Amino acid sequence: MHSDPSHSDPSHSDLESPGSSDSSDVERFDRIQAASKQVRAELGRVIVGQEDVIDQLLLSLFAGGHCLLVGVPGLAKTLLISTLAETLSLSFNRIQFTPDLMPSDITGTEVIQDDPETGERRFMFLRGPIFANVILADEINRTPPKTQAALLEAMQEKQVTVGGTRHALEQPFFVLATQNPIEQEGTYPLPEAQLDRFMFNIRVDYPSQDEELEIMQRTTGGAGAAVTPVIGREEILDLQQLVRQVPVADDIIRYALRLTRATRVTTGEAPEFVRQHIDWGAGPRAGQYLVLGGKANAILAGRSHVTYDDIRKVAHPVLRHRILTNFAAEAEGVTSDNVVSRLLEEIPTHGH
């Protein structure tokens, strides 16, 4: 990603208010909200509840980021991602991660083929399942680090290198991975470098009693509801550009910076409770994703500018997987989410 995506805007005045924008910008501004409502409606035909999870998936979609969904089995993580791909009218591939999966099983491989005209043998690249717009990396922590690393270049550079040749991935490109947080046997925790590539870490919780009742009624009856594609590739790319054009004041960017730097025990900006419970804090990508997520949240909320609340709304999914708690935190039952919540309480929105 760009070293500073929050300053990639061609103009800070384009979307100052719907009244001051030209008609095409107003139409695009309305379209992104309409598209969001249509996607939610289609997902609601298959998925019961999970409003917060869907919100965060849509924010990452329009901000152009990858997501890691963490939850116990049976919470419809895989179904949610595959249904989302259907509503977006994008190419979709599911990769089931297993201990014996090899990097070439993801990226593709070169094979020798005979040219029928010349009779010469030449290498031909056979594309792997990574070549799709939406990749469901199911149970990503069940495969060894060597295979997990095959995703790194694709997620960051939007390309795959095989045999010294680079192969570009079609845009948009999203990796939506799932992970089971409770089973440790036979799993390989994702290294911090790979976790950092995910814009959001989304926690998928158990449904409420009423939602679970509806799930049981829906899934034990007849055939499930069909999903209609509501938004296509070119429109998604256009709406992603619109999100990046949302203006954000310097004070709000500085607030995102303060939140990020407050997680780092090696700096003087970290509060005492962070020093006690954190081994390692968030890197620069956290600040970038706080701003991008804030822009997406603003526009989906119907506003043409970013507020402090937009940054606060995305703080947990952006920061929770970028904060490494220590033994003292584990002993006291303090999680990275607890640390983020306290930072949101103590870090002032205005300051230096």
C-alpha cells in the first residue's frame, strides 16, 4: 500500500459537502450508500444477525483492505464470505488451508508443455486459486508458515512471482481469512508480519437467543434463499476511489497517530498501563488503516467528512491484532481489546 494513503486524495474539497460537489460526485456519494444497503439486504436473506461483522466487512471492502474473521466453528464465517462474494458479482475462490498445503497450491506453478505447431517444449504458468477477486482463506492458521507466506506478496503487492516472473492480480483483490481461536493442536499462529497485512481483525461472536432460534428455523427447513449480485467490479473500484477522496482534518489524523503511538512501549507516549501489559505495539499501517477505515465509515454513514467517532469506530478491529500482550496481561486476564478500550477512554481527541 502507499506509504501514506490518507494523503492520496486528489483534492480535499471534492466532497466537502454534497451541495458543493459536482453532480457526478453527488451521484457516487449516493451510490456507495445505496450499494451498502443493497449488499446488507442480500446478505440478510442468508445470514442472521452479525450486523457488526457485516459493517466491518463492508468498511474494509470500500477501503480496499483484507480481513481476518476470528470465531469458533459454526458461526457462518465461511457462509458470510461466500455470500458476500455472490452479492458483489466478483470472481471467488475458496482455499481450504491444511497442514499439507504447498505454496504452489495457492499461487500456481510452471509446467512443461509441447507446442503443437513447433514441437518445442516450453514452460507454461498454470494459475492457482489466488487469481480471483475474492479469496476465502479458510482456517488460515492450519497451514505451515511457508504456505502462509505465499499470501504475503499477493496481499501487499497485488501480484504473484513464480519462476522469476511477476503475475499481476486483477483488482479489486480481497483476502478474507477465517481462523478458529480455540483449537491450538495442529495449528500455526500467523506471524505478526502477516497479521499486519490484514486491515481488520473481526471478532465473530455467538448469536443472541432470538437469532439462534431463527437460524435453527431457517436451516432445518426447505432450500435456502438465492442471492442476487448487486454491484460489479468496475463500480467497486470507483467507490474505493471515492472513499479515498473523503476529506479528513489534520487534527483527526493526529488523533489516529496518537492512538497508534500510545501502543508502543518503546516511546514516551505510551501510558503506564500499556507499559505494564504490552510487549509490542502497532506499526505505521495501523494509523493508515484507522484513517482509511474512518473515511469509509463516514461515507457509509452519510457524511462527507471524517469525525473522531469514525476513527474510534474502527479502532478495535484495526488495533486488536497489532498489539502483543505480555505474560502479566495474560495472568491478569487483560486482552488487547481491553487495552484498546482503555486507550479510547484516556487518549484525548484534541492534543499534541
